[in-house]
Amino acid sequence: MTGGRGAAQLEVRGLVKEYNLGSTLRRQPFRAVDDVSFTLTSGQTVALVGESGSGKSTIARMLARLTRPTAGTIALDGTPVGQRAAAVRRYRGDVQMVFQDPFSSLNPSHTVGYHLRRPLRLHGVVHDRASERAEVLALLRRVSLNPAEQYLHKYPYELSGGQRQRVAIARALAPRPRVLLADEPVSMLDVSIRLEILNLIDRLKSEDDLAVLYITHDLATARHFSTELLVLYRGAVVERGGSDEVILEPAHPYTSLLASAAPDPLGRRELVPLDVVGSTEAAEAARRPTGGAVTGCRFAPRCPYAAEICAQDPPPFPVPADQPGGTMPADGRRPGIHLARCWLHDPEGRHPGRSSVAMSR
């Protein structure tokens, strides 16, 4: 059994997803994902973090072609994803997804062997019974389900949560993908086996040179298992950069709050509110929740640094070097990008508290 089918680069540019809420006569558009861009590269893991409802799973479902984007482009190796059935099937062979709940993602009426044989047949990996059985057994061994023969005729309800997730991972590997989307793959599992599953995904990434998108709430595992981290708030990326830099030196107030909420035995992080900035009437107005559309910063109603400009205009987000308009180093390597969508980091210094901010220590 071989691994993936060569190096891959999945480029996401300006991804948008809108839903219409309300009754038929009074529908209100709701933007679940707003202008999200990033790149997944073979051998690398990008972590997408944020609170529940921030749009993380919606992004993964759009990348897996389970949900159609409202706007934006998804391109694999420079080729935009097509709409025809044959093109979508080829794309899904290259881009596979591991879902959050291993029990609901597996059909309880079918055996483990059936779950692994089906993608092998659909994507033309095998063409006879002998090679099919060999591939199924090899997949089970790759995810450490041994002896593999004992699992072929088991049903999902006969397995533990960790074993079910291993089967789900094996099923995702069956078409020999080049990109793996892991949507909170350990959040439904016992704490004692979470690290085993994450180490398994990390090992498979190295063996098959996979590009991995890791969606999680856990900042500690995001830092440990990813090379780049994107922080999502209300459908938009508010900070991105190397995992160590983003978590240890957060540049956006929301990231700082997430980091301060995570267990830290050394007590190194503390969000320091600025009373000077927060004492003005404009700042209080910026932090006041509103029921209408957000015209300024999305985080202003919760931000201790909010000022008048935060409520009036959306903060800038510099163009990363891996996107059109950015600058890539001559050696072609990815630069150490650390960007935040926040007026506190505006180079023109238009935020009144910019000079005195001590975001995270």
C-alpha cells in the first residue's frame, strides 16, 4: 500500500458563506464565513481555532465540497475546483475529511470492512477482491487496529470511541488523499486517548506528506501539532502566524483572551485592560452590543481596548506574503508572518491606546 499521490497545495482565497435567516417574506442574510484566505501545503499542518459558532466547521465543509461557497475560490495545485460530478469526485479523492463525532460519521448498519471497501471501490484504488482485502487490512494496520482481521466484521457500536475514530481516519486514507481536513477529531473522545489520535494523524501526515487542516478549541494541541495558526472570530480571521508566536505573543485582544483562558501553570499571560482607553464615551459605545450589522471591528463589543475608531471602521489586515500583492522571499520559503486585524497594530497609529498597550506578557 502506498500513501498519497504526490505533494499538494490547497489555496483558499476570499472564501465567503452566507445563509438566509428568517421567514420567507423577511429574510436576513447571515455571513457565517467572511473573506477567509489561507494555504495548505504538503507536510504542514495549519490550525484553525476559535469559539463555537465562529465558522470553523463551515470552512471545512466548504473545502470538502459538502457545502457550496457563496463566493471565493478553492484551488488545488493551482486548478480551481470544478462543478461537474467527475471533477468533484477527483477532488474528493484528493481532499478527505475526518469528522468530529466518529459514531455519527459511521453507518451503524455496516461493518468496518464495508466502510473501508466502499471508498476503495468508488475511487478506483482496487479492482479485484484480493487487492481489496489486502488494502483494507493494510489501512487497519496503519491506524493501529491490530490484529486487523478481528475488526473486519465488527460494527461501529462494538468499538470504543477511539477505535471508531481510527476507523474513520482509515476510511479517509482509503482514496489516498493529499489533503486531510480534521474537524475537531478528538473533542468527542476520552482525554486518555486524545493524544494517541493526534499523534496518529501527525505520523500519517509525515508518512504520506499530507497537507492537514486541524480545527480545534485546544490552543495547547494547536501549538504542538501545527506550523501555522489562524484565529477565527465571527467568521473572519483576526490573527494569523506561526503557532508559537500567536499563542505565546498574541497580537489581537481576542487571541489574548483565548490564551488567558487556557490553563497556564506558569501564569505568564494576563490581559491588561486600559482604563484610559475604556473611560471615554466613544469607547463605551464601541463595546455596547448592537442588534444590527457590524460596521467596525467585530470584537469591539467585547474588547477592553475599544475606542471610537473601532466602532466606525473595520480594522486593516495586511496582505500576507503568500497571497497576491504580498512579497515572497527569493528562496521561495514561507516567511514568518504574524498579522492581526486590529486597530492597535495600525502602522499609522490611529488608535488612541496603541502606544501604551501591553497586550500579553
